[in-house]
Amino acid sequence: MMDEKSKKEYQEYVKQVTPTHNLWLQMGKAFIVGGIICVLGQAVLNTCKGMGMEQEASGSWTAVLLVLGSVLLTGFNIYPSIVKWGGAGALVPITGFANSVAAPAIEFKKEGQVFGVGCKIFTIAGPVILYGIFTSWVLGLIYWAGKWLGVF
């Protein structure tokens, strides 16, 4: 059993090694990184539209190129540094989702195509997909019931 002095020393040690976060600084960094990603996406969208593509095709190309860029940056181990600095600004957009699929695939590649990549590729993104589909199903059911009951 720890005596009072040991408990106090331990609490001081924990206080020293626990990282402190400045909320406003973190939000600012997330805003900057997310903003840069959005500006890049808008630039791709405008370029595609300027080349004569329709809105839908331009949006598709924008999504594909943002995902490709994210996967390449993940493959070269650059995206984790961006995430470390920018936090949610790098994780929330489509680029973050691509990173969450590519990173486990790269990490577990050495275990083989089936047991490595195949089993681990959706380790992070799987719950997002699962709960996204489940939530859309529940909301669709609520909407259908509301229409049937004349609420909507």
C-alpha cells in the first residue's frame, strides 16, 4: 500500500508527463488544415468545370483525386504528420476516411493479402461504415413511418 508521500510524488509525476492541450490552438490548426484540404478540393472542382465537365463529373473527379492524394500521402508516411498537427481538420474530410482505410492496409500488408490486408483494412473505417449505414436505415424507417402516418 502506498503511503501519502508516494501518492503525492506519483500525482506530480503524472501531472508532468500528461500532455496539455490548448483548445483554441487545436481548433485553429484544425481549421487551417481542413481549410487547405477544402481549398485544394475547390481548386480541383473549378479546374474540372473549367475543362468543360458537368457539375456531377467534376465532383466525382474531385473526390477521387482527394482520396488518391490522401492514400499517396499515407503511403509515404506524410499524412500521419498532417493529422498529428491538424487533428480533426485532417481526419474529418474524405481524405481522413481514405487515410483510415489505407493505413491499416499498409500496416498489415506483411501478414499477407487475406489475413493482413483483407482482414485489417476496415479496422478503423469499419465502424464508421457500419454506424453510417445503420443510422441511415433507422432514419429512413422513421421517415417512412412518418409518411405513412401523415406526419411528414
